[in-house]
Amino acid sequence: MSPYKGLLKSTTIYIVLGCLPMGINFLLLPVFSEKLSEAEYGILTLASLFVGIATILVGLGLEGAFSRYYYQYYKQPKLVDSLLSTLILAIGLIATVLGVILHF
């Protein structure tokens, strides 16, 4: 397989899986409109909004930082372990703080 075919395949999968949730939401819109009251639909929309914001805030691009530094220090396992544990701790701390804030 040439590198271009692999790139095209990976790009197609990435685009399809990225658009799939939006397509499902679009297709379910008539069902939601018919079955839910305005108040229930508003609650569903707010919940979806909070999940989207929380997803962005929990990640904060830390997975990109891990990828960058992993390939820079992959020959030094102790540094990679330290990096991974720091990122897991940071994500856990951010998720905990967001959970407490959203709970109240």
C-alpha cells in the first residue's frame, strides 16, 4: 500500500467518525422534536452543551503535549513514565474540579 493510499484511508476514517455524531444528531432532530416538550428539549440541549464544554476543558490539549514529548524522550523510559503520570494526574485533577463545579 502506498503512503498516499494509507493517508487517504486514515483521512476518510477520521472525517467520517468526526461527522458521525453530528449526522446522528441531525437525523434524530425530528424524533426529539416530536417526542420531547420544549422544556425537555432545552434540558437535553443544555446537557449536550455542558458535555461538549467539559470535554474541551478536561483535555486542554494535553494529549498533544504527550505525543510531542513522548517522541522527544521515548528512549528515556523514566522521563516518559514521569510525563504520563503527570498528565494523568493533571487530567484527573481538572476532571475532579469540573465535576465539583458542575455538581453545584
